[in-house]
Amino acid sequence: MRKFVRWIPSILWMAVIFWLSSRTGNELGSMFPWVERWFPWMDGFNFGHFIAYFILALCLLFAFSNIRLSTKVVVVVLCALYGATDEFHQRFVDSRTPDWLDLRNDTIGAIVAMLAVSIPPISGWLNRRRLP
């Protein structure tokens, strides 16, 4: 039962991503208008996708309960696959279209999350607090 409980954050976060993907472009723009104002030089880089998949990668890593390199690779692949399904889903939402750049940003977010947990002080801290 404990192993299933570790998957709950990942499942809930995937539901949040799915819900956000169901919103129209105008709805999302009104939810996060500050992003373009704070980061005008990053025009074209979708921080929403980056942050969403950074968090998803951390949730998936928690679900697997170890931080070995092979697990990190699996986490990035799973995030990329979920990102691909997310882009496919956007085909059916008004004013949204699939975009390879969004999938790129999803994957970059997952990779950066896995690189962050690879930093020795962070990985040591995670190993000491790992739940069985």
C-alpha cells in the first residue's frame, strides 16, 4: 500500500497538467500574465510547460523512491511521453494546437529537475530522507 501512496502526487499532478491543457489559450493567458512581464527575453520559451514538467519529474522520482541514474532516465522518458500525450490532447481544445516546442520545454523541465537532484548536496540529502 505504501508504494501506491507514493504515486498519488504524480497522478494528481498529471491531472493538474491535463486540466491546464483543457483550458483555452485566453484562459491560460489570464491565469499567468506575469510570466511574460518578468521574463520578456524568454519570448517563445513556455515557462508553464517547463515548470509543470519539472514538478512532474520530481513527483515521479518520489514515486520510484530512488535516485539512481537509470531511474532518472526513466523519469525523463515518462515525462516526455506524457508531454506527447498532452500535446495530442491539445488538438481537441479550442484555440490550442500541438507544438513541438512545448514538448521540448516539457523535456527540458524534466531534465533540469533530474540534474538538480544530481547535485551532490541535494542527492545526499535525498538519500538520507528516502522512505522505504
